[in-house]
Amino acid sequence: MSRGATGLTVAWILSCLPIALPALWEPCALSLGDASRLALAALPWIAWLGLPFPAGENRVERGWSSALLAAPPMAAGFAIDRGRGDLLPSLALVAAASLAMILLLAGAAQRAARERRTAVVHALAWIALVPGLPLLRSALELGGASAYGSAPRWLAWLAGASPLAWVWNRARTHAVAEGGSAVPWAALSVCLALWALSGLAPRRPTAHLGEESAP
């Protein structure tokens, strides 16, 4: 099994766990509580499918077609959340935004791998914007809260714009049930920025018209 297929299998299993485990193991249902199953099902796909490729790597197994594998577990999570009484408009927003982020992040990783420079730029941007800012905020608040207090408001806002942070915040208890699913424009903007960066391949020199080819 190739590395890409292994990653897809792990992502699929992780996205199904919040759906299946609570029904099979009661302690898991108690620990998850009212957390959104829809957001938890989307989280592994946002993390895996956006992961940058090395330039020139076979990227078929993490393309847009693979992103559609996220739809079944997300649909199951949608049904569970709705059955518990969560608000339909909030659930629809989380589902549509999460699927859009998954497709944009997967497409950006796939496009960026065509050229070495583009792959490097995309990888640096992905590290900074997707996992980097939330990790920086967590490090400051968990490690330095006793001395420095909470992270600055601007950093908290930037960290919240990460697709990972956005979907994780939607997974928190009552975040969706009480209509607290914030409009995801900032997180979608990050995904669109990564998509734009992935298409900035360097121009290759072209021969002038009438120029004779070298023997």
C-alpha cells in the first residue's frame, strides 16, 4: 500500500470514529458529550488532504476525487447532529464550508506540486497559516498564560482563521447546537490564498519567433 493510500485509510478511519465509537462504547459517548460529530468527521480530511506534496510526487491519491471520500462520514455526522436537535442552518453552514475547505486545500496541494518553487512556497504558507498560527496561540496561552496572560487579540483572530482551528471550534460542545458556528469567511480566505499560491508557477522562457533551433 502506498503512502497516499495509507493516509487516506487513516483519515477515513479517524473521520468515522466519532460516528461509530459512541454507538459501540458508552464511555466514548460520554466523553464526546454534545460535540459536533459533523465537525469531528471533517477535521481529519482538512488536516490530511491539505498536507503539502514534495515537488513531482505522485499526487493522484490525494486529489479532488479523494476529497469526495469525506462526504459519507460528514453526512452521517450531519444526520446525528440534526437528530440531537442542532440547528439546521448552522449545520448546513458547517457542512458546506468544511467541504469547500477540503476541496480547496486538496486542490492547492495537488497544483503546487507541479513546480519545485511553487511547492516550497505553498508548503511554507500551509505550515504558517493552517497548523502554525493555532499552535502558536496554544503555546502562548498554555505555556505563558501564567506570566503573560492570554494571547494578543490580533493573534487570536489570525489563529481562528486557520481551517483547522475553525472546524475544531465548531466541534466544541454546543458550538453548533446553539447557533455559534461563526461565518467561515476568514478560514475560506486562507484556503483561497493557498489555492492562489499553488498556481504561481514560474514562467519558463520561450523561444522567440523566427529563432533558429540549435543543431
